[in-house]
Amino acid sequence: MTLQQLKYVVAVAEAGTITEAADRLYISQPSLTNAIHELEKEMHVQIFNRTNKGISLSKEGESFLGYARQVLEQAAVLEDKYKGSSGGKKQFCVSTQHYSFAVNAFVDLIKEYGQEEYDFSLRETQTYEIIEDVGRMRSEIGILFLNSFNETVIRKILKANDLEFHPLFIAEPHVFISRKHPLAGRAVITNEELEPYPYLSFEQGEHNSFYFSEEIFSVFERKKNIRVRDRATLFNLLIGLNGYTVCSGVIDRNLNGEDIIAVPLAQDGNAESAAMHIGYIIHSRGVLSRLGQTYLEALQQYIVH
């Protein structure tokens, strides 16, 4: 077993196909295929399932991939310490719902490890894709929320994908609005007061279920609905149309500017049912890399205690 073979396994897992991985690695497809076959034979493990439709990680392969990444990280640490080099190009990917604290922690990670070469990815994406990314080990960490409404469904899907949810903090529902919004001066805003204004939410694509919504109270009927894909568009519409969205209330002025504010939303009924338990998911068979551990430590600096 060589470090190069482990790098090949990681590359194929991330690319999803032998062909694309070979292109990224600048080697021939047969050479890559043979290297992985030799590794599987030596280690007595089938890392990839092979079908007419392509390849996918086997159950054993998912576990092997986690250890392979850990070995590669430790090799990089040794090179950092004893060779005085950067230890090669560092790679890390996190998938997340649209949270400013996730971006802040990502910035801190790059400041600490973004030396001469790195390949980091921050995927602000749909909820189901977050679960899929971590389940297939395209991302090491995923960030999303659970509450009394979606928890049963989401936990069932996490279990089916061998994923674990770890809580970070509990957030109470807030309304994001423009600083110039007619309701901006209120200490608390009610759902009835919001009724005349456009409601903004992040679309969930093929999995546009209430259970995958980033916004709580997703089952509420609203007269004016606008769905978007990215945070910048959502904030521009909040300002331009006096729109609003309902979320965690965690906002960063350095990232999002001074024009957006968070106002507590009046809670009707059980407060616990409205609480957002924001946390991260990881693969149960995976082993957190040094970069993953550093990212989680950076998150602690920005979360609400």
C-alpha cells in the first residue's frame, strides 16, 4: 500500500467516475484502474462496487476512505514538521445550509491552513444534498438543523446513510428583514404583521419537501412566496421588496452588510417546537481529519451559546 494509491482512492470517490478522476490526476484510466485493483487485492477489501452504470463506494469502501483520508492528513503533518514543506495540496469540503457562522469558520480554516497549495470547497446547498454529500463522503462535514417538525424524518434519512448528528446550539426563530422595512423598529414581530410582505425561502429542488426546508414554519400558508438558490439574491430581495425570511437569527454584518437585521419572531404555542437545534453531521465510519477538527473548533467561536 502506498500513499499514492490512497490518493487515487480519494480522487475516484470525489470524482464519482474513473474517467473523471484519471483526468484530474493526469494519468491514464487503465493505470488508475490497475492501481486501485492492486490496492483492493493487497488489503483484501472491495473499495468500489462496479456496475454497468459506473462505480460507487461499497460499505467497506466508505470506512476505508475515512481511514485513507486520515493517513494522508497525518502524512501531510509529518511533511509539515520535518521537511519544512506544506505537505502537498490540502483538501477539505463542507456542505451547509445558508449560515454566516459556517462561512466565518471556513475563512478561519483557510487563514490557518491555506498556504501555498490548497483545494477547499464550501457548498451552501440544499438540505438533501448536504446529507448526500456527507453520506458519499464528498464532504467531510455537513451543517443543518433539526426541530420537532423535521427531526423524525431527517434522523431516519441520516440513519439510512450511516450519518451522525451532533448538536452545536439552539436558536430561537427570528425574522430577517431590511433595516428600512416598515417593521424594522419592532422589538418582536408576529406572523400576522408579516402577512402583507413577500416570504423568501431557499428552494430545495427535487426534494422540495417541508421537512427539508431551511426555514421553520415551512407548512404555513403565505400569500406571497419567492424561492431563491443563494444568499446574496435572498438578501437583495429582502431589501428591494421589503421581503422577509424566518431563520436562526445568527447574522454577520461583516459578511452580510449593515442593511439586514434580525428581529425575534413572536412564538405561538410551544416554544420548544419552534427551536432550531443547529448541528453538524459526519459519517459514522469516518475519521475526522485535522482540517475537519480545526473547522469544528472554529465553529465554536461563532455559534450562539
